[in-house]
Amino acid sequence: MKVKARICWLAPEAGGREAPPSGPLYSTVAKFNDANGEGKDGAWSLVVELCGPTDFSQCTIAEVRFLSPQGPSEFLRPGIQFELLEGRRTVATGTILS
């Protein structure tokens, strides 16, 4: 199941990457929250397919899906928020759009 999401990359001084990924595909671990910011159980590998360049606020639209077909599809509902992690550091935040 692939859905649209808005991804916002954190600045390096905020612990983010030096630059957003250069390729169209990026895969990393994601932690999910519901629309109220309540944590959901576990972390899942997420495949992010960037749909275009980042805008002035370092955000972009992407299509996202779980690496595993057994990923919890209920985490991919509109309004669900998530963090993309590299190791223990958060490098981006996202919101499921559709």
C-alpha cells in the first residue's frame, strides 16, 4: 500500500542531514504517531519515493510504503504523523496526506 505524505527535512543544526537524499528512493526507520501526537507501537522500515525537489521550507511530497508487506496499514491513514530516523537521530518529520 503506497500513500502520499509531506516530508519535512530537519536542518543539520537541528540534528538533521546535511542535505535531503539525492535519489528518488530512500529507505529508513520510521516511528509513527496518531493525529493527536500519541505514539504508536514500534518502528517500521519505510520506503520513501520522493516526487520532486524540496521547497523553500525543506519539505517535499513523497509516496511512502512499508518495506515489509506486513507493515501496519492503519499507520498510513491521513493525518498520521511520523519521524524518519537514521540511527537514533530524527532527520525528518512527515504527515500522511492520502
